[in-house]
Amino acid sequence: EAGVTQFPSHSVIEKGQTVTLRCDPISGHDNLYWYRRVMGKEIKFLLHFVKESKQDESGMPNNRFLAERTGGTYSTLKVQPAELEDSGVYFCASRPSGSGSYEQYFGPGTRLTVT
Amino acid sequence: QKEVEQNSGPLSVPEGAIASLNCTYSDRGSQSFFWYRQYSGKSPELIMFIYSNGDKEDGRFTAQLNKASQYVSLLIRDSQPSDSATYLCAVIEYNFNKFYFGSGTKLNVKP
């Protein structure tokens, strides 16, 4: 079984540019999460999809961040326009529904550097 | 605001010793507790989870939970150099959705 994959692994952009991060969850996992870790801080929740619906987006920093999950499969997270403070590692995680387990399976992350 | 606290380390132990990693949390409504291990540049991977007070053992790993003290720990027996990584404590609240993470403890196991 393939794990959670994320693309790109690393992105370097200039302030004001746009970047789109992609996450492919484990096949069949209805729940998809985005998290972010900024330098020296803990991993923080951004949002949660159940299939294609946003279940909880309370962690999204501001309206420069837009997450989508069309068709309930892969998800994208767009940052537009990027600011210096958006630098960090963006993790995606997925979890099946109804399994009785609350373990989330994490991807390797996308390291975003805004200069 | 929910907080999960971990000592950032590094925690250095000699090979073969017991490594003890600690985590405290602020929200008494927290239901489930997870320990993830993360090697540099890799995905966090689940080591153990615990829901009930007491100890839970899995091989060389033992998770301990004390809800009254809002404290969860991970013991690693017979530590190996391959155990050197950052250990993340994560807490889930009653709706079993988003994780709240600590900042992680870096463990170094010296040969």
C-alpha cells in the first residue's frame, strides 16, 4: 500500500509569488488533513477534509491560503501571495473513516521557503 | 488554548539504556495520546497510542498515561542508535479529529 505522498518536496519562491502544494492521501482514506510546522515551533493543524468537504478549517492562517479537494481524492493547498512568514514544512496526513483507529498517516512534507 | 509541552532536548542516552520521553497537556478533555517518531526530512510515523490510564507495552516501547496529572510518557528500553530521532507527542480531543502536537524531543542514542 502506497503511503501519503506530497509534491513538491521543496519549493523556494519569492515573496508575492504563488505556490501550490499537492497531497495524495492513501487510497480510500476519506479524511485528509493539512498541518504546518514553522521553524522552531510545533506542528499545527490547518484544516481537515472529509471526502471533498471541509470539515474544519479553523487553523487556516488567513485568506491567502486556499485548500481544495475536488473529487475527494488528492488535495491542493495554494498560497497566494506568499509572505515570508509562510515559510515552513507543510505536512499532509490521511485517515480512513470507520476503522475505529484515529491514527493519522503522514506524508514527508513540503518544505516551503519564501525569500 | 490547548498546549502540549515537551522538552526539546536533545536527550542523550548510551546504547542499551532506557530513554524516557515526557509530555504534558493542558486540556483535560483530551482523549487519546499518540507518540510519533520523525527522522530528519522524513514522515512522522506512529510508534504507539494510548487511550486509558496506565501502561501500554509494545516491544521495546512502553507508553504511560496519567490523566489526573495530564502527563504521558514514552519509555524506550535497550535504546539503539537507530532510535535517534525526534519524538512527537500528539493529543486528540473528544471529536477525534485534529492533532495537537508538542514541539518534539530530539533523542540521541550514542553507540
